[in-house]
Amino acid sequence: MLKSASAGLDRILTLELVRVTERAAVAAARLRGRGDEKAADQVAVDAMRSELNRLPIKGTVVIGEGERDEAPMLYIGEEVGIGEGPEVDIALDPLEGTTICAKNLPNSLAVIAIAEKGSLLYAPDVYMDKIAIGPGYPAGVIDIDAPAIENLENVARAKGVKVNEITACILDRPRHARLIEEVRATGAAIRLIGDGDVAGVIHTTDPDETGIDIYIGIGGAPEGVLAAAALRCIGGQMQGRLQLNTDEKVARAAKMGISDPNKVYQMDEMARGDVLFAATGVTDGNLLSGVKFARDFIQTHTIVMRSSSLTVREIKAKHQDMDKF
Ligand code: VTB
Ligand code: MG
Ligand code: MG
């Protein structure tokens, strides 16, 4: 098999990954707007799994659909791939934003990240407090422990605009009531999203296109690791802290090797080494179009990237062999 010039993962895997998210996205898109999030999720999981199992890797799912006893497929620890090839860790979410897909609202994605074995944070399925910005800022602009106003002022100053020209993306949840008040008090705008904070974080990387400068707030830890993997490939800054607020969660995390429950993880502690990331739009979104079903073909729109080269590719594919999907 071809070896890439730089150390790390075989670069041919980059294209292979696109097939994996394309398949999952098309499957989920067939169930867009049907109000059945479970069914949409299930078909995406099935499709992603069958495509993943054709890859020339010895893969282990480290961020997946849940623990073995709660998820029949793509559970944490499941081995995927043909069992030959490089040993890799895999983080995935075949349908990130199941509710968005069921309601046919923007920004649901099929998402996967692959990294060298041992390079991804083995995060339990708990909440994570997150803060993220895109590329082009000096180091140290964001600090998860600082008040929102400080982060927003620093981002605005670094961008060379007033705070009221900054937009923060925040999940619309009661737990964010105070955060939302604090951000609004600065004069900054908020894009409140119903779900889909992997997309929310990625959107910070292209504020001109998405209108989002910073992501703040508490979402899923698995989504945090996926988002960190994506940012590693585009550039940007992110910090995360697991919300291990019960003894049970602390114990679960400890089993996964996390000894300090309050640790702040920097982006490259959540996703180290060479990382490949791919996401295909399921519903139309700010950066990716959703799957289009035309009479004679299916069109998908995927972003695929690699951390070691910081290459970001967008692939619009027309699939004419529609029986395959
Ligand atoms: C977020 C969101 C996801 O989970 O991570 C969220 O981005 C966090 O959990 O799309 P709550 O819904 O409990 O707030 C999702 O909504 C689903 O994975
Ligand atoms: Mg999922
Ligand atoms: Mg999800």
C-alpha cells in the first residue's frame, strides 16, 4: 500500500473515509424530516459500519454510539475494518444531530475521525464544557476558566472588531441560561442551535461564511473529541473539561484512564498525532450542503481533512450507481 511522505497515517485513507461518511449521510438523508430520529440514526449506523468494515485498517472505535451493553453497533471497543493494516483509533457519529435530521433542520452531519492508536481522548459519554475558535488567532485568546466577557473581548480585540460584532454559537439548553445572559450583556450576538455542536465548533473556522466566531458551552464529550479532531486539521483553538459531577461518572472516567476529573484538555490532548477527519452533510448547512436526491444521481457534499498536512478538501460527489445506497 502507498505510504505517505510524512509520518503518520496512510494518506490513501483520506479518500476511503469520504466513502464512509457519504454512505451514512445518504442513508440518514432518506429519513430526513420523518420525525423518527431513532430510525434515521439506525440506518446511518448500519451504513457507516458496513462501509467501515471494508477499510484496510485494524480499527478500534474509541468514541462511538455508547458502551457495549447499550449500543449494538459501533460501540466503544468494537473492532472495525478488515483487520489488516494500520492500527487506528476511531471516533465517529454516524448521525450527529438526530433530532435535526428528523426535523429536517440545518447542520446534521455524518462524522468520523481516525487517528493513530492511542491518540484520541477516551472520553466517557458525559457532558463536556467547551470553548473553541477558528484559525488566525494568537495563542491564549480563549480560556475556559475565564468569564464569557473576557473571552469575547479577547476574541473581538484579536479580530480587530467591537464585541458587538462577534457571534457566539451556543446550544439552546436551560443549563446555558446564565451563559446566554452573560454573553448578551457584552453586546455580542448568539446563534442558538438546537443540536449539532460538532458543526457549531467547525463553523468557527469560517466566520465569513457561517457568521460564527466562537463556540461556548456544554455539549456531549464524544462530540467534543470529534470537534477537536476537526479543529486539529483546520487550525483553531479549543479547550474542554469533562463534566464529571457524580461519583459514578468519576469512576467511569477513571476506568477509561482519566485520573484528574477537573482537567482542562487542550485541543491536541483530545486528538494527538496525525488525525484524519471527514464529515458529510445530511441536511443543508452553513458549510456543507445536505444530500440531494436527483432523478439520476445522488449528490453528497463532504469535507475531509488531515492534520499532518492541514489539507482541507471539499468533495461534491455524484453517485450514479444508486443501487449501492
Ligand atoms: C450536543 C449536540 C448533539 O447532544 O452534543 C448534545 O451537539 C448534548 O446533549 O447533537 P444534550 O442534548 O443532552 O444537551 C446532541 O444533541 C446529540 O448528540
Ligand atoms: Mg450518534
Ligand atoms: Mg451526536
